[in-house]
Amino acid sequence: MTTPGLEICGVTVSFNGSRVLTDVSLRVERGEIVAVLGPSGSGKSTLLRVIAGLVPASSGSVHVDGNDMSGIPTHRRGVGLVFQNNQLFPHLDVADNVAYGLRIARITAGQRRARVAALLALIGMSDHATRDVATLSGGEAARVALARSLATTPRILLLDEPLSGLDHDLRYSLAQELRRVIHAAGSTALLVTHDPLEAERIADRVVRLTELSSGTS
Amino acid sequence: MTAADAHGPYGRVARRLVIVPGVFVALFTVWPAFATLRRGFDITAAITETGLRNTVLFTVWQATVSAALTLIVGLPVTWIVSRHEFVGRRIVRALTLVPFVLPTLVVGLAFRAVLPADLRSGVLPLVVAHVFLNVAVVVRVVGARWESQPRSFDEAAATLGAGAITRFRTVTLPMLRGSIAGAAGLVFMYCFTTYGAARVLAGPSRPVTETEIYRFAVLAGDMRAASALAVTQVVIVGAVLALTARGASHTSVPQRPLALRTAAPLRRFGVAIGAVLITVAFVLPIIGLVSRSIRVGDGFSPAAWRHAFGGAGALDVVSSLTASLTTAAAAATLSIMIGSLIAFAQVHAASRAAHGVATACEVIPVVVSAVVVGLGFLLAFRTSPFDWRGQWWLLPVSHAVVALPLVSRTVVASMRQIPADLRSAASTLGASPLRVLASIDASLLRRPIGAATALAALVSLGEFGASSLLSRRGNETLTMAVGRLLGRPGDVVQAQAFVAAVVLAALCLALVTVVDLATTLGQR
């Protein structure tokens, strides 16, 4: 059996005594896109934050590409996270937002430009490189956020309700585009959402958060 | 949206009412400034005459050093009190704001009380006092932005591979840049126009512009030199504020509250140490102030206090207290009335001209420091029909002018925050414009207007710059009493200066506490 892209074993999270996640286990194969479905407040975002290392788990383990993530800080995990409200840096333009992680990885300027150009082409925004992110529409911002996370080729891409702020039609056409872009990048991805249709359009496999607790999947 | 909609229901009234602050600012700021300019328009004197030039250069230099050091000290302090939740955080944060609430003269005295004898006057104590006074500005201005910066930007950077230091450098700092520039500009201005602290700490060999304006105008009677310095100062302050204010309004960040929580053990340790250091540094001078008031010679004695309240000796606390309170009440009332009208016209006026007048009323008083106000009054109101030198109300009016920028800025900011849709909603429910004003604006503004009034009273209580140029016999306020007593010999007299300073400090703190309690209770 090959090493899975992501393996979560028995993760439990409590805040001030109340349990947010109980004994959650999940396995995502390399190159696979999995969607986790759950109503709001069910702890979906917390699951992603545990994987990214932004929230410590009370117990359980997270392995990415076979490596144990316990004790590794967020910035050394190689995990990409597309935030619910995108969280594009307001002081940087579109291209500089996408290039942010590349700069930190000390990619040379020439390679950086090429990579940013390729990503902007991939999301269909080649003409918007120098735009102020405050002027982007919801759909554009979501695509830029995706490109920013893909730029550093993370070992796993996490998406937290990436399309929640968009209106109905745009949402489902963009869902298919997301799927295309993630597959084109060859990335392993875990998506959380409350919308079954969105989950189906993006993911290869859809599971319910409640099915992940104690034993199943 | 049409132009009429944009101005809402008050456009016309606001346009007419702007006349009131317009006349006030013209008479009590522009005209005195003009009277000063007429004598001091030859500011080349400040460049060519060595004495004046050295004063200006030294003042710029010490203000630059003070502002830089204030940022270096203030940013870590801000980080501690605005990004972390810990037991006593509110108290530590309040402590950092205390010096700003106290009159600068009192803070100067506090430093004189705690510093060793050979360090009591000169550049070093002045700069240290400036840092102490202005850390509050950094905590307030930068802290407001830092607190509202969503943690998720930091988290986004972390998922992209940025470590703690890189995150601070590439995300936090650029997003704070505007507020840091704004704070730096304000601190520079406060240090550049320093007066109370400089009178006590700078010493006769290192005069700054404000103390020199006072010396030339009051002690030497050289109005030409005083005016030249005043005009130079106004020009420099105006230039610095124009530059940094532009930076302050540059980046816009979505506001969202942030749950503060301490994290890694190392960081928790650093924050704890920092909090203790802040507490010690900010409590010590106040203890020094109080202890100095009960020290006579080598021993401790309540003599100064007994004399002060008995009305015997050089200080009559009760009558000075009365004078301070009446002046503050009059100045605060006047300032809030004028300031609110400025804000009302600024936010609502329907015509461009009215809007322009309001903006001028908001901006012009900013560049005029307290001593310059005093000098302007002295020069403008000495000939009939404007010979008002003997009038009791001239002092509170000067205080109102000094407080006006703070007041109008506070009210404008809160008035802008009221969504226009609230008014529209009230109108569609049948409320007349007057009713809208009473039921929406007035009730939403009650608290900020209360706070701004208290701010004006605070400025008046500690006002020393304009006062020392306009002082008359009788009706001496506490601040003026401190200034007078300091210049006189004798152990008990010196201790009495500290008695007056302690009473003044207590008064200011009591005022702030009452307002703070009223606001917190009002929020429930």
C-alpha cells in the first residue's frame, strides 16, 4: 500500500472543556480531492486548522506524506490553506499576493515571475496582476487565494468553504474550475463545506464529518 | 445616490450653523495667528540669528530623538497590551495611558522627584519624560489598528511558510505602517511643542522653542523674536502633520475583533516580564510625586499639605481648585459646542463652501500650539475694540482653542460612523429631520460627546502654555500655582508645588475614571 497524502488518526479537540472534534480519523490518497460535509459549527474548520497546525489537538495524530506533524509549526508543514474569507493581504497587489510564499521560499525573481504568470494563466487572471486586491470581485478573490496557496506546491491543500461568499450561479461554475485547477496542479486536497452540491462538483470523494468519528472510514 | 441623499436630512441646517464655529475660529485662532504673523513674518530671523536658530535646531533634534525612542519603546508595549489577554491586562494598559492624561507639567515634576539630583535637568530627562508621556499615543493609535487586525492574515502567512519574524516583517508591519507613521507624526508634534515638561526639566541652557517664546514674550518683552519662533514652529508642525497624516490614511484594513490569548511558553514569559516592567516604570514617577509633596528637607512632614489647605503660606489649594474647575467647565462647554458644530457641518453640510469652512475650522487650530495661542491672544487682544486682556473669560476661551482639535476630531470620527441608512430608516418610519436628529444621532453620540467634553476639561485642567502667557493676578489655577511656586525658594514652598501637582493629578485621574465608568456602565 502506498503512503497516503494525508492521514488523520483519532484527533480530538477541546476548547475550555467542550469537545469540538471527537476521535476523528480520515485518509486521503495522493492526488485525491476529498470533501468533508457538515453543518456550520460542527468543527469542520477546526479540523483544517488542526492539520495546518493553527490549533493544537488534545489527542490523536496527523501525518502528511507519511511524516508525523506533531510539534511542527505551521510555517514548516508545507500545508496550504485557502481561508473562508480568502484573507488576501490588503497591502499587496494580486501578483505579490500569489508570489508571497515564493519569496519566503527564496525562489529567484525570474522563476518567481514565471511561476506567478503560469498560476495567473491557470486561474484566468493574467490581465489582473497589478490590481489592488480590494477591487476584486468575490469570485476573483477566491481564485487568487487558491493560486496563492498553490504557488508553493503544498503537500496538501486545505480549502475552508472556499466558495461560501459567492452567489449561486458563480458558485457552481467556479466549483468546476477549482477542481480543474487543483487536478492540473496535481495537488492532494481536503475541502470542508456545508453544501453537498459544491462538495460533489469539486471532490472525487465526499464524506460526512459524523462518519469520521470513531472507527468509520 | 444623488447629492441630496448624500447629505441626508441636515444639509441645509448644517450649512447655516457653520457660521458659528467659523466666526469663533476666525476671531480666536486666525486673527491672533495673523497678529503674530504680522510681527514675526520675518522668520529669516529664526534662521539667521544664532540664538534663535540653535533653539529651533535643538527643538527639532530632541523631538526627533524623542519620537524615535517613543516608537522603539512603544511598539513592544503595544504588542504586549493589545495582542495578549492576561490577568491585569486592562490595568497595565490603563497605566500606560496615565501619563498622557496628566498635565505635562505634572509629569515633568514627577521625573524631577524620582531622578537623581545630577540628572534632573538637561536633554536626557527631557527625552525620557517625552517617551513616558507619549508611549500612550503609540498604544492608542497603533494599538487600535493592531487589535483589530485579524489573526487570519498572520495564519495565512504561516501556511505559506513564513516564520514568526518574517510574518511580523511582511504582514504585520506593512499593515500597521500607516498607523505607525501617524503615531510618529503626533509624537513628534507633541515633543516639538513641548512646554510644561521642558519648563521643569530642560534647564536654562537647553531651551526649546515654546519655553523661548514664553521667555521672550513675558520675561524679555521681545515680541519680534517670540513671533518669529512662533511662526517657524507653526510652519514645521504643519509640514510634519501634512506628511504623516497622508501616511495614516493610506492602507485600509477590514476591522474585526480578535480573541487575545497567550501562546508559547517563551512568549508567555516575555509578556509577563514586560508587563511587570511596564507597571514599575509607570507607577514609580507617581509615587515619587506624592512622596516629594510630603518631604521637607531631609524628613517627611505633612506641613506643606496643612499649609495648603489652611490657606496659610504661598498656596491656597481650595481657591486654586475652584479656579481650575470653573475655568475647565467653561472651556469644556465652549469647546464641545464649537467642536460639535464643526463636526456637524463637516459631516453633513450640503454646500461645498460650508464644508470648506468646517474643514478649515478643523485643521487650522491643529497647527497652533498652546504657547502660540497665548502669544497670539496677547498680541491680538491688546487694542480697542478688542482690548480683552482684563476679561476673566479670555483664559477659558484660550483653553477651548487649545482643546478644539482633539474635540472636533473625536466628534467627527464618531459622527461619521453612524450609517446614513439608520437615518433613512427612521425617516421612512415617519420621523421628521429634527426627530431623526434627536432619536438617532443624539442618542448614538451621547457617549462620544461626553468623552470629548471630559477630554476638553482635561486639557484645560493641565493647560500651562497659553495660561502662562495670559496669567493675571488673582484667580490662579492649580497649574499656574505650580509654575509660580517652582520658581520660589524654600523647602515648604517647593513641597507645596508638589502638593498642587498631586491635587491636579488626582483631579485629572478622577475625571478620567468617572468618564470611563460612565461609558462602561452605559454599554451594559
